[in-house]
Amino acid sequence: MNNKVATATLLLRLSLGALFLAHGLMKLFIFTPAGTVGYFASLGIPPIFAWLTMAAEAGGGVLLLLGVQVRWVALLQLPVILGALVVHSGNGWVFSSPNGGWEFPALWVMLQLVLALLGDGPYALWPSLGSKKTA
């Protein structure tokens, strides 16, 4: 991996990790677990998926920030973001639409796929199996 690609990969990993962590912490501390479970229930989604979403966002965000199994984390977070894309798909394009549009989840899906393809990049603490550490 050349230096420009390595730097771009690092920046992508850190920014996605920060976004996922912030999103997960928002569900935990602002919406609260009870509020998040209630919202999921209002959509007809079983409570377990609210808990899995909070864990995937907050825990996965930390793992991305640290560079732990980046490819796997990026892939395992895809169902969460695809779920958000489905939930917001009927709300219009822009995320500022009432109830949030689907532009942001769609972008997030693509960015997670790009990160999964690029892999760990530099400064990963625990590279994915088969990856070469480039720090």
C-alpha cells in the first residue's frame, strides 16, 4: 500500500470509527436504551435488534478507531447501516427530510464497503487475518 492510499485508509477508518461511536453513544446516552428499544418496537423490529445495533455502533466504532479486525468490523456493521437505509428509504433523499432521508445511510454503506476492501491500513493494532500491517 503506497503512502497516499495508506493515509487515506487511516483517515477513512478513523472518521468512520468516530461516526459509529458517536451514533452508538447517542442511542445509549441521549435516546437511552429504553428509548431506542421503544423506537425499534414502533417500527416492528424486535428489541434484540436495538441492543445489537447499539453494540455494533458503539463497540464497532471503538474497534475501528483502534484498528482491530477492520475488514470484519466494517462488514459486520453493514447490516446495521443497511437496516437504517431501509428504515429511511421512504423519507426522501436528503437526511434533513422529516424522519431523515436515505442519502446518509446510502453513503455510509458505500464507505463501509470501501473500508472493507481497503483493509486495515496503517497503525492497526490487530490487523485482519491475511492483512499485512503497514505502519
